[in-house]
Amino acid sequence: MNLQPQAALSAVSIGIGATLLMDLWNGFLKHAFGIPSLNYCLLGRWLRHLPSGTFRHSNIGAAAPKSLECPLGWIAHYGIGTVFAVAFVLLGPGQWLARPTLAPALIYGIATVVFPFFILQPGLGLGLASSRAPDPAKARLKSLATHTVFGLGLYLVAVLHGYLIRA
């Protein structure tokens, strides 16, 4: 499929906005209930270890720190959210950008949980779908909720974006 420049810019801004909403959700969980979010510096550490051939760690927190891991982790976090949004706009319902609907965005957001379950969490030493986390069910539920909020964010930011474009 071909993504026109305006649609690509829209998808990028929607991805950034949806990722920001996800971060606000995680901030709310942390401050209201003491539920921590992923430390994106550890995402950066994991990424910085990849070029040396280390894909899986027994505990990413115990892995050797790497330079620039924190900025890289945050950039990767927003970059991944943006790539997910662009992929959704490319592969999703035909005119979704022009007329966003909640269901496809929500389903897509929920589906993106496969990436942390089967790539990131095992790579960080948490096992498949956080099976090695202290409370696997709680970790899985938090991941699912976070990615559901990302899907909701895709929809809400697309509606806001469309409103701002028309205004």
C-alpha cells in the first residue's frame, strides 16, 4: 500500500499522541495505585546490547549499563508507537483516517500486546508473557490494559487530529 505524505504525517502525529496517552495512563497507575511502568532506560539497555548479539537476558537490570540507554529507550518507545500507528493506517480500514472508528483501533491496540509478550518481555528476562515476573497475571493484565489504552489513544487522537485539520 502507498501512504500519501499528509496521511503519513497524520499517522506519525497519531502514534505520538497515542503513545503519550499510554504514558499518561501509566503515570496515573503509578501515582494512584503504586503500579510501576516499564523503565524505558532498560528498553534502551536491551537495545544497546543487541548489536553484540545478546537478545535475551536473565535479568536486564543486572546487565551492564550502556551509554545513552535512557534517551535511546524513550526514543524507541515513541518510535515503536509511531511505527504501530503508521502500520495501522496502512493496513487498517480504508478511510479510517478520514472517519476514525473506535473498534478497529481498540482491536489493533490490543493485538499489539503480542510484541511485549513474545519479544520484549522474554528479552528483558521476564519470560514469555511475563511468565517469570513476580506476579505474571498482574503483569499480563497491565500489559493488556496499557495496549488497550494505546488503541483508545489511536482513536481519540485521530478524532482530535481530524477536528483540528478541519478547523
